[in-house]
Amino acid sequence: MNSDWAYAYCQDITRHEAANFYYGIRLLPKERRGALCAIYALARRVDDIGDGPAPREEKIRRLDEERRKLESIDTAYDDPVFVALAHAVLRFPIPVDAFGELIDGVEMDVAGTHYATFADLLPYCRRVAGAIGRLSLGVFEARERETASVYADDLGVAFQLTNILRDIREDLQNGRVYLPAEDLERFGCDLSAPDDRIVDLVRFEADRARAWFESGLRLLPLLDRQSAACVGAMAGIYRRLLGRIERRPDLVLRGRVSLPSWEKGWVAVRSLAAVAP
């Protein structure tokens, strides 16, 4: 299978299924953009397995199948996502093992894991989002990679905490609660019958996410200009989303909170301008 076609396939998936991230990804040069889309295309596939309607046993089987493909990614010639990823791995220092952590995190979803404390939730966030941060770092031009990896992981946690707030209603409808039980108890919140106390809970969780953004954004000075613009755009969109949730906590009970396309584009342009030479 032609690698150019495989990259185009992954880019199409990322453009349609990970729109918030694509506003940043498109700021990268072609080769790095293609590699990052390959990462996101596989991450989307793994997420879709975990979120899909199949029985638990079937989900586990399909996740195991993805694990096996990762063990020999250069042999999956009939799978465009793995063709693109195998090509990208030859060009960039992508830590493919981190995909295993992502799968571990999705298996926690399949098992119906609940979280008593934030300390319980944090490993899940690192697996499903921090791992993506570290995989993405492999595509970027960066210095002090060991330090940068820590910040990329922290930024992933910030993204995931924002996702958890954004998706409270949707997750509840699917029988999932990610907010730590200790936080629900602290604010006296029952998500099945929410009242005004949800406001304080959401703002508390938003403050926590902001702290993780503060740590994760230390990554930017360690990246080249275009990579910094990419990450800055992604983080900027998510921080504005978090700000909207903070200002109107009641919105998370009505449905998924989002930003209009023009605002995402504006954030991306500002991010590129901010790192201009």
C-alpha cells in the first residue's frame, strides 16, 4: 500500500474526528503533519473500540488485536493506519510502546472502572492522554527530550481533565463517571439529580485542570517554532473551552460544550503569530 495514500487516509480521519487537534496539526510541515495524523488515527481507532456498542469480550479481543499489530507494525500492509505509522516511525523517534499504555487506559473504560480519588484517576489520564502527548513529542523537533516528555504528559492530563468536564452528560448517559467520588462527596453532588452545587464542583475541577495546563505548557520553549505553534493552538483551544465551562458550569449538564470554528481558527492564527521569528 502506498504510504502517501495511507497518510492521506489518516489525515482525513484526524480532520473529521479530532477537529480540535487538527487546527494545531495543520500548522506543522507536511512530513510531521502526516506522522501526527497517523498517531491520532490509531488513537481514534482504539478509543472507538472502547466506546463502541460491542460486548466487553469483543472489545478486549479487538484491543488485543491492535496490540499484536503494534508488535510488528511493518507487517500490517493492508491497514492504512499502520502503513502510515510504520513509515512515520522510520522518520521520527516515536515511542510506539506508549500506544500500549493507551490501550491499557481504554481497557479501564471497558472494565467500567470508577475512581474514588484523584490519585486513582491520574493514572487513567496519563494512559489515555499523557501517552498521546509523549507519542506526539516524538514527531516534534525538541531539545531536552526527557524533560519535554514530562511536560507533554502533563499537558495530556490537562486535556483529559477538560474532556471529562466537557463530556459529563454524555459519559453519564453511557454509565461512566470519571469525576472522583471524593469530589462528588465534598460538594454534595449527585450527577443523576444535579442541582446548583454542580457549579462549585465544576469550577473546582477546572482549577485543577488549569494547574496541569500551567505545568504542561512549559513544553513550548523546548520545541521548534512550528511544533510550538501546533501545541500552542491545541492548548489554546482547550483552555478557551475550559474557560467557557468555568463561566457557565450549567452547560455541561445540557450537552457537549464546544467552540465555533471561527474561534478555533483564530486561536491557531494567534499561536502561529506568537512564535513568529
